[in-house]
Amino acid sequence: MRKLLTLLFVSILGGVLTLTAYKLVEQNGATNLPIVTNPAQNEAAAYFPTNYTRPVALDSAIGPNFVEAAEETVHAVVHVKNTSIVSAPTTMEDLFFGRRSKQAQIGTGSGVIINKDGYIITNNHVIDGAKEISITTNDNKIYAAELIGTDPKTDIALLKIEAETDLPFVTFGDSDTAQVGEWVLAVGNPFNLTSTVTAGIISAKSRDLTGQSYQSFIQTDAAVNPGNSGGALVNINGDLIGINTAISSQTGSYIGYSFAVPSNIARKVVEDLLEFGNVQNGILGVSGISLGGKSAEQLNVNITQGFYVSDVEAKSGADKAGIKKGDIITKIDNVEISKFADLRGYLNTKRPNDVVSVLVVRDDKEKLLPVTLSKFEILTTEFLDIEVKNITESIKKHYGIDYGVIVTDSDNYWLYQKIGLSIGYIITEINDVPIKSIEDIATLKRRYGNALDKHLEKISIITKRGQKQSFIFR
């Protein structure tokens, strides 16, 4: 008891002494004491938006469900086998008899049935050079296929099989509305294993793998291997939004990226092949560069996304609509244009005489122009196995000339061998007649018909180095 009283007395005494000391300090000018602070604590703290809400785990009720999309697709994806005849390795017997042996070569891929009548879309490279094409459906039935047409530029081919009953097919979706991050399924029929399904998301759109600005692929991370070429890329509704075409790999097998031809391009190609027998290309009639930070700085423009028009083809739809050099195309119809692959991809879904609404920025103001797309043939012509088009104002200025036509393609080995004529050369005169435009070429063709080569006496050209030369053949 005595110890408890002692402890209580000590506690009370300590409290009294502490309170007395605090009062004395407060009354005797504690404000005169030095105060040490950290200056950084007085500054406003940086604010970063933060969400502390815990994520909800995905489950089958709210997560993507691929079962229905897979069921809608697998029976419409087929195995494609092509048989081509190639040169066999040369044997001693072949050398002795002076002959070349042939052998059959088998190529495989996938295809997609796109209507109940048996039309099948696949890649051109899957059936290229084929002598025979056979189709194996998902229920292991085998059909002989007819090749309806191909378009090597977009790597699309159209086949047809005859079946006794209506066939399952995939419905085309709108690839323009597909979004980056959207779930997709890649469905193929590789190595004759029947249909195989892999899943991923859209990683990017308007991808150009060549750097030549004529491709516009959908990029996905869904696993696609060589046997899947020509197979279907579908959304979670089972709608076809692409035809699987390529993979990015140094080994030949999938390592992370795959690419598909957008369904809007593929559909337009097969419709053209059915109606016209070839692909009808509508062109805008402009050339230029895609804008970025560096190119915008070089061009002294304050827009870093869009297509900068550096030249407008004379008499093209763009020329007639009033598009000018220096305009920046930012949108066509409802499609945002951030680079040339966007522009090319959308125009690949259009035909000559289609009208598109082009939004351009000129002098920091937006201008909406309706443009009627031109035929490519209006701007180019062929003669002597050479394709030429009119030269632009910038080319005239660069070479210091007033007229001429530029070679855009050439299969004339004789002229290449004789004078080096190739892509990029400019023809200014033929038989001392000035060639001011492709219309002058057309006049010569009407005059000489198919015998133009026999009447070719003199040609004047400008080489890619700017050298002016004339050649006399007779």
C-alpha cells in the first residue's frame, strides 16, 4: 500500500512540474525562441490524379465471352491446299538428255466462306501459281475450287466451290469502326488440323509493313502462324473485320504481332473481282508526306498529325475540288487521317466516281471539300510496255522544264538496255514531237496503233540525275 501511494505522489508531482514549466515558457516570451522549419514543406505539394478504387476482378459474367463468336466462325473457315508445278532438282540424266524435270509442290493456308453459295476469300500468296486448288471444310469434306480472281496488291484472292447444300459463312463487319484495344479472334485452319481459334486485341490500325505507303493492315497480338494465312479475324460478335495475312517474325513463326487486311478493303476487292474482273481503284490525286514533329517543323506548320499535300495531280478529283499544295488533310468522311496509311486504307475501299468529303486545314482554317475520285487511268497511260504519268509542278521546278511525262513503271527491257530507261526517267520528246502530257502519248498511239515501236525514230529524256539526252534509233 505504501508503494502505491508513493507512485501516485510521484506521478502527481511530475504533472504539476510539467504544467508549471509550460506556463513559465509561454509567459516569458516563447515567441522569441528560434523556430527551425523545412522550406520545402511550405511549398504547395504536386497533385497527381489518383484512383484508389480497387479493380473488380473479371469473371465470366462481365468479361469477354468468345464462345459464341468462335461457334459462328469455325465452321466457315476452311483449309486451302494448292498444287503447283515447279522445276525439280537437275539430275545427271536430265543433263545427258538436255531436259528439265518438273515436280508437284504443295502449298497450304486458310480461307473464309463469305456466303452460302460457296465463295471463299483467302490470301493471294496462298494460291499464287496454283494449278489445282482444293478446299477442306471443317467437317472434313473436300471440294475442288475455281479461282475467280486475285489482287496481289492487297494480297486477296477469291475462290468458288460447288456444294449440294448451303454452306456456313461469316458476315462482313465494318473494319473502320474497329478500335485499338478491342478483343478479336483469329480463326484459321492450319496444317489441316480443322479450325483453330486464338484470341488477342487490336494493337494498332493502318500499319504499313513496306514503308511504301500502300498498305493499311490491322495489327493484333492474336497468335497467327503461316498455316493461318487467309483465315478470319473476327470481333466478339463473330463479324469478319479482317483477313489474316502476315506475321512479324525472323523465324517464320508467330512471335507477338500479326497483321490482317481490313474487311472493308477485302469486301471491296471481292466485289470488284465479281463485277468487273479486276479491282477498280479510285484515287484522290494528291502526293505528299505524313506529318510528325520533325516534318511539321521542317514545313513550318503547327499541326503534327495529318497528310501534307505537296503536289496535286492536274485534272484529278482533288484538283477539280480545289485542294491545293500546302493543304493538310485531317479527315475523309468520318475517318481521322494522321498518316498516309490512313488515307490509302480508306481510299482502297472506294471506287472511281465515288464522292468523299475531305477536311483540309488551310491558313489555320478548316475547309470541307467534296471530291469525286478519279480513275487511275485518267492520270496514267501505257505505251511500249511503259507506264507514264504527267509531271507535277515541283518536278518541273526541280529539273527546270516546262513539260514532260515521268515513267512510273517499265517492262521494256530493250529500251532499258539501249538508253537505260527506267522508273523516274522523264520523256520530253518522241520523234521531235514535244510530249507535254499523257494526251500527247495517246495521240501517238492513235496515229501508229500497235506499231508505235516500229515508228520510234528519236526519243529525248531526262535521267534521274537531271541529265538531258536524246537518242536516235534510225
